[in-house]
Amino acid sequence: MGSDHLPITTSIPVAPPKPQRRGRGRLSLRKADWQEYRRTFDGITGRWYDHGDLTASELDKRLTAAITRAARRTIPHGNGGRTREPFWSEACDEAIAIRKEARAKVAAPNHTAEDVRDYQQARKNADTVLREEKTSFLRKRIAELGPNTDLWSLIRTLDGRKPPAKPAEPLNRAGPPGRPARPAVTDREKANALCQAYAAPCLDAVDTWLRRWKVMPSVTKCTATLFTLDPRESGGKVKPHLTLRGEELPYSRNPTFLGIKFDPQLTFADHIDDLKAKMSRRRRCLQALAGKTWGSHRRTIRAAYIGYIRALFDYGAAVFGTYAAPSVRGRLEAEQNKCARVITGCLRATRKDALLAEAGLPTLSLRALQLAGTEYQRVIRLPPSDPGKSLFRKEVQPRLQHRAYKAWQRTCNDATAAGRPPPKPPDETAALPHRPCLRRVGKWLAEEAGIEELPVEPMAFYSCDPPWLGHRGGTTFRVDLPVATRRSDPPAVRREAALRAIAELPQPDITIWSDGSARGGMEQGGAGALIQFHHLNKEETVRAPAGAVCSSLRAELTAMREALAAVAGLEEGELASIKSVRLLTDSRSGLQLLGRGPASQTMALAAEVWRLLNTLAENGTETVLQWVPGHAGLDGNETADRLAGEAAAGDQDSAPIDLSSARAAVTRHVRELSRRRTTAAHPHPDPTPGHDSLARWGSVTLSQLRTGTSPLTRDTLYKIGLAANDECPACGEPDSVTHLLTDCPAYEAARRRRWGVDPRLVDVLGGPAARVVDFIEGVGRTEPPLDPPAPPPP
């Protein structure tokens, strides 16, 4: 085919493109060396001997240039923009390269059958790598999900689809009277249109207070709502006629404030209905994930539900989740049950409590209790002038009776009169005689967790100082050893590595060995420290309680604080002679927390440790904090551990409880309530090893067997109307999960090969999950044993 044009080649991509940089990224302030920045800036400005007759503009240029030069030397750049698939990794590059190489061999005219097999294997391996990377990326993103995250966009991205771009819509401006609106073109027209659409069309003062404080109210943004329990007045039957600056305020039956929709009787029924609709729409994402090979794992779907769907409920649940009636909350419980069925694959006939226990989810009522308890602990640690704290600490006479409590009391009285034991309350809050609310529930949970009477530690607020002023220098954190060790290494090996790390440090004037102790890492905390004054040839010991409710991290920080306070509290002459301090601790997490800097500390205890470190730095003392392995035979560490144990056994009433420890105590109490429900409702509450690693069919089948409602047994089919009887298709006896897995004589040989003679159900479901699935496949019970179809009429 003759032509005077060169051939035109077109490349068709068969795999996602490789990462491509778009130049340097922004300055990474987190990686900046602020001390070096301050020294560099001071060095540049220190050379300005005389400003002369420079104008303000010239001085501004000189100062800007100094800031830019100092930043360019000390603040690194980020990675820059990347055009790549979000899940792409080096493993994907390698798999695609191998697939391309194998495909090139197959495309050659002289390829062999072995080349075809290699290409098929390479393509299969590439698909596996891409699927695994997608699954890993999905799990990481799901762990960061929030209520405002677009999970559909994430699913489309992993599928390779891109959403269509939104069509541009012009911003119209109102025209003169009698003329239609036209698009806004100039900046002034656009600004006027935005003001007409969103800002107040007219502002006016309402009273003397507003005039004095220069407050201009927007009437169009104000609404009037009548909150009343009188049915003759609620629901808009009575509308208040209120005017503001000569204009009547519009009436709103369901005002929305901070994302919560209120109703006249404060039942939160309308808000819960809207929330149920949102959760229902998002549930389709879970169903989409369940149909993907890279997203169908039970753990992945559960994490997606918690971060994407239940997060909708979490917002404000401390208020409406505790105050709403149980019948109203039940609407959301029904929606969570549907999501739990997607997670586990269980049938609708499964008991609700067993279903939630199998999915590893607490009821939304318990979740609301947990959120209310943790929020209560936060509010009571606010400053005394905060109105929220005064509201929570205020003693109010209860007015509303709790109907659930009254009903439960009547049931208990009837049971007592009939000679039966009283039943348990239907809901945890049913034991409260008055209507539950955030304040009442939070205080009740604190009493149940045993922390209501303990002293509280105020919250630490973020420092407003610039980053180069927070760290005064003179403090070094070392969280690694010259030779890497593991906790499973012998004590002698870890001790040798620790001694080597200590030998590399400069000889100090003071050595501090600190350690903390907390029973179970949760309570009865104690702090101990051994202080060695090398220049005075003496030793001192420090013991301090860390709190009745205390984490191991807090106990370790308490030991550091007490030891540093003892050093910083020396007399001025003695403190001035100390030029170096070495603190040795076995708390790596504590050093990592402090290593973030003083401005990043949210614990008042950690902020106090940093204050002491800065005090020593201002005195000219160099402090090195070195991590050493615990229980490795180091004499100083063993002594500090003994001192911490002695402090933990002492009186803890004077030690304040911080926010994280209080929240952990409330969470543990709520989890214990959930565990009691699980133990009472689930036929087999103990987990089956390897359940989460099964494929979708095996995971669903095992969940159905564990909850006792499986379509593979005739009793379930008979219960839901899909079988005429409950007889086992193999032996004719009544069929059930127990019969299928432990009793059916037709499967005795297959059962004996896997679990021995006469296994119990707890042994079968408590063993490897893959063995149960293999048994089901081996005996041929992978499909529901339905009745044969009726013969056609003659």
C-alpha cells in the first residue's frame, strides 16, 4: 500500500502506568530541622550591620530572602505529585515486567509449548500480585475510613473505573427587574451572586447588647422551633410568632444543628430515620466488597463497616444514642444487623445476639454507652471556666421517669409473685430509674468502672509556640541499640547489646535508671527510679504511685518525671555543676512519644516531662535518654523495677487519672458487658483459628455453622419453609449442626480421620477452620439438601 507518510504507531497500555514525578513537592515542615533553621536565620540576619535608608518594601524583600534561604537549607521537600494507581508497588512492577517478558516470548514465531505455559503462569502470578496489593491497600485505607469518606470512589479506583467529570455550571447573577438572570462574568458580579445566595440580604441590630458588641444577625438564617412534650402543641400545631428586626422568623419543625436533626419532642426519631437511610445506602458498598476477590474477607468487610457506616452513628451518638427510646434505637439496630449479615454471610433466621457476636460487633446501644462514657471523661477534664464542665458537674433533680425501668420493675414483681427468679434487664440502661442522658449515663459508667471518685488529671492543650521555640536543645533520644535484639533473645545477648549502647554514650555526671509497673498494663501503677550521682559518689531512690487506673506507658512516664524532678530540684550551685545526665529506661514507646517534641504532647504528664527537660537544657545540661531492654540482667534496671513494684503496692488515692486511662477503663467495662451478652447468646463464643484467612465461601459456611443456623442442615431449611421435615438426608435422624459435625453415622469415617473418635462440637469448631471446611467438602454437603421437585402431573 503506497504512501508517502511514515507509519503511525500507537501504544496501547495493558497495565497501570508506572509512577511519574511532577517535580518537587511542597516543603515538608514535619521533617524540618528547626534548630538549624533558627541558627541559619540568625546567621543571615546577624550580617545586617546597617539598614541605612532602606524603605519598608526593601526591608520586606531582605527579610523574605533571609527566610527563604534558611528554609531552603533546612526544610526538605516532599515527594511531589504522582500519577499512579494508589495500590501500585514494586512487587506490581516486577510482576508486570515478568509478564511482559513472557508475553514477548509467546509472540515470537518460534515459541514453544513451554513458553505458553510460562506466560500463563506469569499472567496468573501477576493477577495474584495485583489482587494481593489491592487487598493490602484496601485494608490500610479502610482502617482510616471516616463518615465523610467516599468508599464508592475507592471501589471504582480498585476496579479501574473513573467517575465522570461533573459538568461545569455557571454562577448566575440576578438581573434588573423584568429581565432574566445571566451568568456572572466579572469578579464583582460573582461576589454579589455569592452574597445573595449565602450571606444575609439584610442585617439589623436587635437590641442594645447586639449594638454594643457589633453583632449583625441574619434573619434568613434564624428559625424558631417549639420544643414541648404536650401533644397538643408539638408537630407544628402551635407555631411561635417571633420577630427579629421587624421580620418574622420562619418556623422549622426539624432544625438541624451541627449535623443533628432535632424534633419538637426531642425523641431524635427523625434524625435516626435519616441516619438509617444513609446507612442503608452505604450498605451497598459492603455488598460490592463481598463480591470482590480482593475485598470479600470478613475482616476487610468488618473494618469497612466500622470506618464507613458505623462512623455515621458514632457522630453525636453520645447524645441521641443514650436519650432515644429503645424502640427508636431499634431502627438502627436492624440496619446494623443487615450489615452483620453481609459481614458473616449468616441467614436472616440467625439470632440477633449470636449474629452480632459472630461479626464481632457490639450492639449500637452499647456503642452509645461507650461514647457517652468517654465523652463524659473528656468534659470533666476541661478547665473550670468551661461551660461544658460546669453543666456536667451540676446537680439536677431528675424529672422524667424511665419507662423501660418501670416495665422491668413490673416484670420483676410479677416473677417474684409467681415464685420465679427475676429476669435480667432487657437493656443495660434499664437499671437506671430516670431517663438516660449523656450526663447521667457518663456518671453511671464511671461509677461502674470504679473511677468516679478518683482524682482527675486536667487535659494538656497544644502549645501555640512556634516549632523552633518548643525544643530548647540539649536533649537526645535514642530508641535503638547498636546491635538489634528481639524480646525472644536470651537475657545475656540483650544485656551485652545494652552494655555496648551504654558504653558508647559520653560519661555523665548523673545516671538515672527508671521503670514503671502496672498490673495487667491497666491498673495499680507504680513508678521507681535509681539516681546515681557519679560526681558525689552517692545514690538516691524514687518511688511514686502512678494511679489506680493506669497504663504501662503512664507508669513509665511517671518514673521519668519523678527522677527528672529530683534532679531539677537540686540547689542552684549543685545543679550548675551538672553538665550531663543519662536516663536509661526500658520503655521504647515512652521515648518515641517524647521524641515527637513538646508541641505534640497531648498528655499533661508528657508535657511536664518536657518542661523538666527544657529546664535542664536552660541550665546548660545535656540529657540523653537511651532505651535498654528490660529484664536483661542490668542491675540498675532490676533495681528500678523493684522500686516500681513497691510503689504499685502502695496507696494510689492521691495519683490523678489521665484521660486515656479513664477512657480505657470505661471501654473495658463496656466490652465486659458485651462479652456477657456474647457468652450467653452465641452457641460457640470462642473463635475458630484461621477463620479470617478463609475464602468467602468457606468463611460464610463456617459462620453459619458456628451460629447454629446453616442452610446445609435440614432443621434450618425446615424452619424457614424450604423443607418438608428436618430429617438428615444421609441417615434419616433429626438434622442439625451438631448432628452434621459430630453425630451423623454416615460421616463417621471422614470425621474420625480429622478429629478422632467421638469428637465434641467444641473440639470441632475450636480446631483449625480449614479442617471444618475440608470436612464439609469431603462428605459432599456443600449444597443445601432441599426436597426433590415434585413430579409433573400426568
